[in-house]
Amino acid sequence: MINVILFNSIAALLIILIIVWFWLIKSKSTQVQVDEITVYVKDSAYSPNRIETSHSKLTINFIREDASPCSEYVLFEELNVHEQLPLNKPHKITLTNLKSGNYRFTCQMGMYQGELIVTNQ
Amino acid sequence: MTMKAKNVSAPRYQLKLANVSCASCVKSIESALYAVAGIEQAQVNFAARTISISGSADPKTAIKAIQQAGYEASLIQDDILSDKMNDKVELKHMRTLLYKALIAGILGVGLFILSWLPWQFSLSTLTGQIIWGVLGIISLMTILYAGGHLYRGAWNAFRHHLATMDTLITIGTGAAWIYSMVIVFWPTLVPDAARHVYFEAALIIIALVDLGAALEIRARGKTSEAIKRLIGLQAKTARRVDDNGDEQDIPIEALQVGDILRVRPGEKIPVDGIVIDGHSSIDESMLTGEPMPVSKKNNDQVFGSTLNKTGSFLMQATKVGKETMLSQIIQLVQHAQSTKPPIAKLADSVSGYFVPTVLILAVITAVIWFNVGFSAGFILVASMTVLIIACPCALGLAAPISVMVGMGKAAEYGVLIRNGEGLQRAGELTTLVLDKTGTITKGQPEVVKIITTTHFNELTILQYAASIEQFSEHPLAQAIIDYAKKQSMNLLSAANFNAITGQGVFANIDGKKVLLGNERLMIENHVNIDILLVQSNKLASLGQTPMFIAIDNQLAGIISVADPIKEDSKPAITKLKNLGIQVVMITGDNQKTAQAVAKQVGIKQVFAEVLPEDKANHIKKLQSKKSIVGMVGDGINDAPALAQADVGFAIGAGTDIAIESADITLISNSLQGVLNAIAISKVTLRNIKQNLFGAFIYNSVGIPVAAGILYPVLGLLLNPMIAGFAMAASSLTVVSNANRLRLFSIKGQKS
């Protein structure tokens, strides 16, 4: 009986943890002080993957070290930016006229996910 | 420009120059560079502020030399070159994956066979435990070798609060290994019959995932074949003619705007330019999709990578490097290939929640089987299979991979689609509005008919008409002059030229009074036109502009000028109507001409005498009737209408493809391009739907089956290794299905 309670409690806890960790908590954002930041595309993720800026212009220097074809493109869907990333070579994307808001950036399939948070007025 | 060696090697790299403000700076930069050992040649392109360098010196050294001369420079990354490099790295990546799959596969299959042998090592004995313990450690090492990238990816994603494909595989195989090791060390935890280890399952799953990824790289390589073919079209060298008339072959990277180039028969035209001497017919099908060669003469534009068929000619380069039409097309297509059609948005919104949901489903599966009273091994298998079979990749790949192939296919037919939305909408059109001038017609008035009265011949009246028109500024005048020049006719001098607005012109030629104009001009000058009046009216009803010519007040004939209808307009319009699309014509021309043209091509609905700014309003009105409206125009005058339409087609953009207002740019000048766009849109959309449907069905059937939903009824529980196989196969199926699009071809068209 104790086993049953224990097992079910652990399972319930796990479900809660999954929801909290993957949905409710977002990773800490990296504040961009100047108007340029380097983002590594490595091991199935963008690092950093949450970028915060108060500028209206931002250059993101993508360095793709992940050879998996999934990471070949980076898309800022709302900003209509779609760029092919070369391997092991920096690729700069300059975003201009940024307005306040949150912009998702992803690979083509949406597995690599990141967010750009613009807070200017 | 300084030439150092006669045989110039291809530039190794290009630098972007900053603060170079005057052409004289160029000299000092070049001489600074030539002072550096290892620089064979340095050529500045002042207009583009770039410098091409060949030789053994590395970019750093070159940049330093430029900085010392007081200027700034940075290395330009060559996209085309980096593409090649990506290919190489990807090939290496693929080989590594195959090797990893092989190692994990061999050990996995070995353990699998072992577990079926009658004399297998029992976990009830210490020897058995030790042997399995050792095998477990070997398995772990193999798993980390073959699947380390998955584990790293999962961990990295986890740190960023993300869950991916890697997460599923990692948890699935990791749980299998941990469970197995627990059984090895504490076999008494479970009943004797359930003492089974799952090392082989973890190994084979990882082998299959690696194998699937490797095959996917291969299949994906094919999806960008169209782009690679476009890149491959580029000529490698050009024959440059210098000021002294000497000719030498140089790599096209070294070409500059203004260079004079010789193009011989059978050669590719190296860059964009204009013909300055000679004529030829040129196969432009690689850009336009139109199979008929085009004849080119002086001042005509030619495009890099097209094929010179017959004549030899000299051309002057007007666009080089990234500015050429081919490069622009490549850039446009590359960009478009990564955009998404609206239909993909659903899959996108799902993808963010997919993996965590599957994790929760796996937990729920375990809870259910535990509470029903199944053994730990059964629970593990069911939950693990749920994790392994779920395939977010197939879902996420469904649209992008088809778009990639579809956009490339379209480019092969001279159809440049700006984004996924244009690609999807083109196939959904219910109404298509065609601009008349330049879209249905050629857009350039020509002499289409000459009728003479008894005492005059065609050549005479043409010569008089052209001689008088050379002083006129009327748009139709040029048509007559061109026609006369085509017959190599000498124009006569004219005196007392006069133009009467709304009537025509008159002048004295060879002492004769010559009148050229409409009915009113003739009547006011008392010229009797009765004998040609019927014919004149007939020409007018065909949409032509007949002009009377009178010599010494005696009617000499009619020269009829019209903007001729393109040969393929009517067949294309018929086909559009057959597709169930309502075809409408819009024009600023008068009703009579508009109706005449519409009748000839079989269009019933006509908006005539529409001011350019009102065209967009007409589109809006059609849209308010719930039609999905496409608009075809030249992209310059029609920009607002193209932007208003659901799909704006810019036609005949051969001269400038950077048309911002169009969703789809047709490089060729034919309405057939619209049909091609619609056909490709439809076939691509169908492909995407198949993929999305397949991926949704796969996951929504696969996951419950993996969880054991069939077990109570059929006693069926999926083997996790089969789930691994199904998962790898599902994303491969999506890529292969998209690749089928490559085989699509349009009848009677060359791609």
C-alpha cells in the first residue's frame, strides 16, 4: 500500500515538475549592454537563448557549432528574418527598427528555441 | 586598375573597405598591398568598396597593410564558398553518425542474440551478475560514444528549460540502462521471470536514431539541389578585352563593372551586361524557364550564366558578383526556402508543447500500468516505448522540407516566390486580374499593318511616315521609326514640321506636303478618306490605332500601330479559365481598345480607363466578394495593386528582380509563368498536407499503441526497438516524400 502511494506521489510530482520546468519557468535572459551579442548554436540549443535588449538595433553574431542539419537555419518569424547559418563560422544578423515586444527565434522545426525581448519605448 | 600578371589566378578572398572616399584612395591601398609579400594581385572595386586579393598572403596580413595605409577593411564571408564547406562538414558528420550507428548496432544485436540463447547467464548467480555488470558498463560506454551528442543536447536543452527530440531519446535509453543495472545488482527486487535487462534495447535505439539522422542528412542534401544547380550555372572565366584590344581569360571574380568582354558561340555569358558589338541568339531557359532562344543585338541586356548559341559579340559588364541576376535569384530563393506557409503554423504551435506532453504521457502510462498491477519491467517497456516512438521531427519537418524543395522547383521554372505565404496562396486563387499593357500584350507598340491606295507602295509611305515622325514625340512615332529602320530605310529630311494635338503631324518632304494623323486631320485638310474608311474602322475595332497618311492632299494609305498580344497569352488565359479561375483584365486604356484585346484573348470582364492609383481599389472590391485575388502586372506602375492583391505577380522582371511589391516574380515574360506558379503551389501544398497528415497520424496512433492500449485487447505491447525503428523511419519518410517533388515537371516546359 505504501508502495502504491509512494509511486503515485512520485509520478504526480514528476508531472508537476515537467510542467513547471518546461512551461512555467523560462531561462534567465542575457541582457545586451552594447548592440551586439554572440549566440552559440551548440548541442541542440541556442546559448544564450533569451536575450534582452533596450536598443532598437541589435546585431546577433551566430556561431553554429552543431553539424546537425536541423540547426542550419535560424528564423525570426515575426521579423521576417530567415538566415542560413554556416558551420563553425560567425554569421552576423543585424536587426533594425526593433519595437518593444517578445520575438521568438527558432530553427526551421522549432526545436531550437530562443526569445528576443526588446524593451525600448 | 593595375594589372600585374598576364595570367591572373582567382582571388582567394574579398575584403570590404571602409572610409574609402575617393578614387585616389584606391591607388594608395593597392600600392600598400603590393608591398606585402605574398600578394599577387589586389583589385579594388570602388563602387562596391571591395577588394579582391589573390596570392598566398592571408586576410589578416592584408587587412593590417590596409590599416597601416590609413583605411579600414574586413573579410567578406563568401556564402557560396561557405555552402561548399557546409557540405563537406555535413558529409563528415554523416560518416561519423553511420560509424556510431554501426558500433552501437553491433553490440546491441550481439546482446539481443545473447538474451535469446538457452544458456544465458542467470542473474540469480553471482557469475551471471558479474558478467551482466561488465556488459552493462561496456554498454554504457558505447551508449555514451554513439549517443553522447544526444545526451549532451538533452542536458543543454534542459538547462535552457527546453525539451527536444534528444530529451526523449535520452530519458528513454537512460531509464532502460539504469533499470537494467538495478536489476543486475539487486535481482531480488523483481520476481524471477521478470529479471530481464534492456541494454540491447538502449543500444539499438541509439543506433537507429544515428542511422536515421545520417540518412536524413543525405536526403536533405537533395532538397537544396535546385540551389546548388543554380550556383553551378555560373561561368568560371570570362574573356576580357583591354584597351589595346588584347584578350585574356580571367576568373569572373576579378571582373569589374565596365569591363569589355568577348563572348564566343557556345560559351556561357559570364556576368550581366549589355551588348555593344555584334548579335546572337541566347538560350535564357536556365533563368526564365522559356525554351525558345532570344535574339540579342546592340544595347540589349544579357544575363550572366545564360548560354550564347550562335554569334560572337562584345559586351560591357554592368553587374558583377552578388549584383548579377543569377546571384539575386539565388539569394531570393535561399531566403524563401526557409519561410513557412500559413498551413505550417499549426505544427509550429504544437512543436513547443510536444515533448513535455510526451514526457507527461510516459509518466501517466507508468501510473496506469502500475496501478493495474503490472510488473516493473512491463511498466518500463511501455513508458520507454512512448518516449521513443514520439517523433516531433516528422511534425516539425513536414512543412519546411517541402517548401525547400518546392521553392527550388519554382526557381527552375523561372518563378521566384518570395515567401511561404505566396507559395500557399498561389494555389488557392479564385480570381486573377491581368494588367493589359506588358502583361497580356508585349507592352511595346509595333507597326502591325500597312495599307496603301493604288498610286503608292508600302515602302514609300513608310519612308515618308518615318521621316516625319522622327521629329515627333508621340509614343507611337517610335514604333514607325523602328519599323522603318528594320527595313534599313534612309530617313529623309523634313521642313516646316508641325504637330497638332489630338490630330497628328505634317511637314514638307521632298517638296511634298505630307500629313500623318487621324480622321480629323484628314478632314480638316480636305483629304478624301472614303476608300479606306471601312478598313480603318475594322483595324480600330481590333484595338489598333490606324493612322492615315496623305501626300500632297491625296490619301496614300494607312499605317496601323498596335501593342501586339503576346503569342502565348491566349493559351495561358484559356488554361487559367480551365482551372476554374475567373480572369479579369484591368487597363488605363480606353474601352474600345481594351474590349478589342479582351475579346481576342477570351476575357469577359474588363476594367478599362482605370487610373493607376485606382487599380488597387478594384482589387479590393473583388476581394470583398470573398475572392482570393491574384494580380499580374509589371511591378512598377502596378505596385499598389500588386501589394493589395492576395498574391501579386510581377511579370517579365528580367531586368530587375528586386521587386518589393510582388509576392511572386516571373522572370520570363509569359503568362505561362502564372500557370507554373499555380501548378507548383498546388503540388507543394499537397505534399505538405500529406506530410502533416502522416506525422499527426503517426504520433496520434503510435503513442497510444506504444503505451500499450492494445495490450488488454490483443495482448500486444510494442518492443521499444521497433519503436526506435518507426521513429527513425517516420522522419525519413517525410523527407523522402518532400524529395518526390523534385521529380515534378510541367508539360511542355523546360526546367
